[in-house]
Amino acid sequence: MLTLEEISVRFGEKQVLDKCSLRIGKGERVALTGPSGCGKTTLARVALSLQNPDTGTVSCGFSRVAAVFQEPRLLPWLTAAENVNLVLSDSNDTMEEARAWLENLELGDSAGLYPSELSGGMQQRVSIARALAVRPELLVMDEPFKAMDEALRDRVLRVTADALGDAALLLITHNEREAYALGCRVLRYRDGCFV
């Protein structure tokens, strides 16, 4: 279980989060929605221990956690397949599995390309493939589908939903349709917290 208790974060004079609490258990899917700058990404960063809250506590009982950020964060010196294979065993034995993940996300023909040779949407799909290949117990996704057209987004959402299985999900999105497609309980920002 992921537990965030009474999380508060301030940036200078701006109180972004004010005593937010959130629990996500095994297999539970939660989406955070709200206006830009309200603290959705900040709460995700706190959940991933990438940022310390000013007050409050975080406890994560999941052993395998993966994340997809707003930017793809691919290693530029590795091909698409090598970026995915990195989270497997990073050996020739798992390269076929890495390529299969890319194929699932309609990137089979791009497996040998470097990030600089891929569009932004293609890079983001490589990031999604890499996160799913971890077979995480908890997946945190921050606006992962925004660089995709509607038809492609729908197909990637189906692949993601199927691949999640009983993994927990924390999704940051402005698009509630994405949240519902992934079976999420939607929490909306109000008065410094998500309800």
C-alpha cells in the first residue's frame, strides 16, 4: 500500500498542497485531476520519494515501482529497444521481450532508432513500454498520453489497462476520459487537496 498522510508543500509564498492524505492499495487505480500548478505532479513526486514534503509522511509497501513522467527521460545513447531492455536484464536474452513491449505500443519498426530519431509521442510510448516492462506493483504516470492523437491514445490506453493487471496506479491527468478508461477513481483538486 502507498500511504501519504497530511502532506503539505509550499513553494515560496504559494501553498501548493495543504494536509493531503491518500491511500492506494494493491490493484487500486486513482487519478488526480485539477488545474495546472495545483500540485498534482508535486504529490506524485512526493509519492515517488523524489521530493520531500514540508510536513507529513509517506510510506510505500510496494517493492516494484515504475514511473512515466511528462518528459520521456530516455537515455539518448540507447535505442528504443535498449531503453526498454534496460529495466529487464539488459542482456541479449531479454531483448526479444523488450521488442515485444514496443510492438504492443505500435513501435516495432522503431526498435532500433535512437530517441533523437523519434517524435515526442513515440518517445513517450517507449517510456510507457519501459515502465510496463518492469511489471510494477505500483505505476505512477504523469500526463503520459498528452503527446498522442485521440485514436492512438485510445489504443495505448487499452494496452496499458491490459498490462497493468492487478498493479496499483496513480495517474496525473487533465483528461478524465483517460482516467475512466484505466478504471480509476477520480480525485479532483479543491482547497489545497484532492477529494
